[in-house]
Amino acid sequence: MITKIIKILKKETVKFEKPAMEQLTKPTPFKVLISCLLSLRTKDKITIKASEKLFSIASTPHEISKLDLNKIENAIKNVNYYKTKAKRIKEISEELIQKYNGDVPDNIDDLLKLKGVGRKTANIVLIYAFGKNTIAVDTHVHRISNRIGIVKTKTPEKTEFELKKKIPPKFWKDYNNLLVTWGQNICLPTKPKCDACKIKYYCKKIGVKGR
């Protein structure tokens, strides 16, 4: 069932706009990390504009660490919680310089040591910045995976580990991208567009058995 769902989503999601991480101009591990932090509780279009505005001013840990906090805030002021995020971006930039020579770590253990970086952000960095094979679980992935009935979990972290047991590894990297796109356009948090859903025949929510 899971393989069929993923294959359908691969075909259907090309109709929609790509997620924020795939719209970055000349992405680097640092840009992916910062853009992911900016995206929290913020729409993709706003995230991309804020990211590009910030990176036009400074695009490395060394450059951002030299900026006044007000300048960072002004660049990203359209994202939600921009003051908190500006402070976090500056702190992370300084931490990367002090502990990692200005490089973004390429392993989850070190990424999780960075202030404000959780498993979702860490896994997105591993996928989009380093091409590593893992599953990033955000609200869309957690919600839809449970709504469909692929997993039955209470937290995104548990969802990640359960998905890794059930999804063939060759689909891991694509899974977040597919479900984020589907969750933003079809499988909405409220009033999902079930009539337009191409995977409804496999969905536990509407009580239709897989075929």
C-alpha cells in the first residue's frame, strides 16, 4: 500500500509549487539550515522571500555573526516569531564558528546539539544539504501518515521511527517533500479535499479499503 501511495503522490505533486527547501537559490548546508528555521510556523512563500532577503545581506555563519540583531530582524520580519528566530540565527552562526569551524555538521547528533534544532530540522538538513537517506517528519508528515493509517503515533519523533520500519529506504528522502506538498494543497488540516484526493482509496479517514 505504501509503495502505491508514494508512486501516486510522485505523479500528482508535480502539479503544485515545490516546497521552500527546493526553491532556494544556490543552496548550501547553512542556507538550508537557516531557511528551515525560518519556515517554522510560516508559509513557504514568506519563508523563501525572507531567506533570500537575509542571504542577500549575509549568507555564511561568519557574515551573519557580524550583523546587528536589528538588521537580521528587519530582513526576516515577515516570518512568524521573527525576533526569536533572528536571535536564534545569530546564536547558531556563532556556535557553528566556535565549535565547527563555520561548517554545518553532517550528522544528526551534532545537529541536534545546536540550539533550536530538532529532529525535523536536522533531518531536512541531512536530506537537502547532504543527500543523506532519512525521513524528515513535520506537522504535515505526522498528520497525514496518521490520517491515512500508515502509522498510529502520538508524536512526530515516534512517527519518524515507525515510518522507517514501514517505508522502503529508497523512498525515505522523497517522503517529506511529497506529504508536505499534498498537505498544503489537498490533504489540508481542516476540510481536506477528499474528492480531489488520488490516494483516497487507501485512506483510513474516509473508510475506503485499499485496492
